[in-house]
Amino acid sequence: MRAGPPPASAAETIDHEFSFSRADFDRVRQLIYQHAGISLHDGKHAMVYSRLSRRLRDTGHRSFASYLQWLEGISGPQGEAEWQEFVNCLTTNLTAFFREDHHFHSLAEDLRHIQDRPVRIWCCAASTGEEPYSIAMTCHESLGGSGVQIVASDIDTNVLNTARRGVYAADSRGLSPQRLRSFFLKGTGANEGRIRVKPELARNIEFRTLNLMNAQWSLGEPFHIVFCRNVMIYFDAPTQRKVLERIHKVMRPHGLLFVGHSENFTESRDLFRLRGKTIYERV
């Protein structure tokens, strides 16, 4: 019996509003890797289609091929803005207050042993702000309201806008009743069910847009502590190494690097040595 034709790829079998070929998907993969270092695997067809379809609607394009050709051809402020929208669509933002809470117990102890002031901390995947605010709360509890400078960056401008506002659902996961009382204002009336970070906590944090793929980072004095959690999982091995080398350069000797629970950098022992559970010390 003669074999039938090979099955079509996922990108070819779904009835799409917009034309989306395998070549389009591969082009998206290439562009997001070039601009943000993100490696998209073959199982991300549906995610790419769903997220980028918004940009096609907003820009009036009827196919991915048309949109991608236009994206690569535009320049100036319009080009910069659209490239940012492209990156925003394809980044993943999963966060919570005091996520992986063992890190914050360790941070509280580590802060007490740092003699320099101010203590400089970089949260390089700030997302919607829960992580840098958790860091700030821990610093406030350990050191009081001064003596700390926190830089919180992300490549996604949309989530950074949320972080700067500092407004969240009152039932946000990870916040104890004590911390809710100490660090947040409770919304009333139209804002009932919402909370806002108190100004005295927010003033310790500088939010800024930063692409980890940029060759130069202008971040000021070296950091005592860097949180780079659940970021490297989106990079391939060469990109991970490149980013680790750059992080190493902006840290003080013996500074601490906090990483995600599924991230392991023991192959970069010349840069960092494992000090504890997903905590590395700069060599």
C-alpha cells in the first residue's frame, strides 16, 4: 500500500484568521532570538500566533509574512516602538510576591552581614513588580527604610508600567497580613479589593527598561546582590554564558546571584560557585 503524504505541521493545520506558515514561525524565532536572546522551541506555534495576532490587527496586516516584512523594514521612532511591541508580545511574565520564599529568608540573613552602604541590589527580571517589591520589603525588615538601592529592570515595557504603578489585587498570593498592613495602602470605593505599595517602599526602587542582550549595561556602581530568576531558562547555552559573564562584570567580588529553581550554572565555575540552594557566589 502506498504511504500517504506526511502530516502537516501545527502551524499549517489550524484554521487561522491570519496566514501563518512554518517559514513565518521560523522567522519569528530568528528575530526574537536576535533581539532578546529568547529561544522558542517547536511547541510554541500556538503561543506565537495568539500573541502576535494582536499586532497584526493593530497594524492592519493580513498575514504574518506581511507583518514581518514590514517590521524588518521600518526604522526611526516608529520602528523602535514596534520592535518593542514585538518583544513585549513574546516575553513570558509569571511572578508572585515572595516566590521561592527560601531566597528571601537567605536574603534577610545576608543583608545583615554586608557592611557597605548603600547595599546595591539588581532585580533583572522585574516583570509586574512583585519580585522587586518583595526584595524591598525584605530589605526594609532587615535594615530599616534606608541604606538600600534596588534597580529593577525588564525588557517588557508593559509589565514595567504595571510595576511602577504598584497596584495589585488585595488577595495577591504570598503576602502575609502583617506585610499587607506594613507596606500597602488599602483601596476604597472604586478601588476596593486593590492595594497600592506605600511610597516609602517604592522610593527604594528604580525601574528601568533593559535588554540583557545589549552589549553595554549602564547600571552604576557594582551590585552586592543580583536576582536573575527564571530568566536563563529562555536562553540557549551560549546566550546563558554571555549573560552570566556580563552579570559577573557588574557585581562586587563575593556578591550573590539568586537564580530560579530549575537553573544550574555549575558549568560556569570560573564565574560563580554554588553557595546554597540556587544561590551562587561571584568568584
